[in-house]
Amino acid sequence: MENAENANERTLGRYRDYLLVLARLHLGARLRTKLDASDIVQQTILQAHTHQAQFRGATEAEWLGWLRVILANTLAGVVREFETAARDLSRERSLEAALEQSSARLECLLAADQSSPSGGAVRGEELLRLARALSRLPDDQRLVVELHYLKGLSVADVATHVGRTRPAVVGLLFRGLKKLRELLREPEEGAA
């Protein structure tokens, strides 16, 4: 039984970087100073582990969707705690929609064929690989790449958000994408 639990934790651990990208994107600047996105991801993985028997899907895309719902609920709970506001179901739904949009933008950075089941599986693996590569970028590059490409902010809005000039943000985006391409070309650990 213990071996099955360890295997399950390793399986859920594959999605940690993917969930971390989404959590960082949707943890507002005000809460980001009080909370660590990795703590929220840890709570999400714990919830997924605890409630795994409730998952009714069959594909990795459905699994990722289920994890995004758990992440959205976890984020909504954290926001509720810090804002001490009454429960707002529309906020939870809008958070789920925002996470779905960010995940879709993340997938748009990939160019894999998803028309076949094997193409969908390959795309899922590439999505996780992209999330791992993003987590390896320097923080300033990772932040501007996530804000611009995954959250959909304009360069001007990213500059305002991070307190840098537009040319500085363009430079960070250029270097971040260049480094991201290099990381994605590297063979992964454990790959044959």
C-alpha cells in the first residue's frame, strides 16, 4: 500500500510545475506578498490525492481540467481567508475560467497535433515539459513571459505590473523566450 501511495505522489508531482505556473498567474500581487504559490500547489496536490477516487475522467486533458478545478477552489479559499469576505461563487467560477484561459494560452505555446489520442498524450507531456522549463527561467524573465504570453497582458501592462520600462520588458521577454527554447531543446532527465 505504501508503494502505491509513493507512486501516486510521484504521479501527482509531475503536475507540480504546471499547477505552479497557473497559481502564480492567478495569485494577485497583493496576496503574492503574503502567500507562496508553491504552498497553494501543495494544498492542491494534497486535495487531489485525498479525493482521487472522485475523478471520473479518462484522459489526461480531463485530469488536467480536474486539477485546475481543485486549484481554483484552493485559490478561492485562500482569497476568502485573506479578504474575510462572504463566499462568492461567481468569484470561484471566474477563477476557474481564468485558470482555463491561462492553461489554453500555455497550450497555444505548443505546436503538437492533438487530433489523435496519441497526439493528445504527446501534447499533455509537452505541456508539462513547458511548465517545467518555465520554472527554470530566472524569476524576472519567467514573470514577464507568464504575464505577457499566459495571462495575455500587453507589454505596457507588464511593464507597469513589474515596475520596469517597456524596453526592459521587451528585453526580458526576448531573453526569456530564447532561454525557454534552449531549455525545451535539452533532453529531459530520465528520457531515453
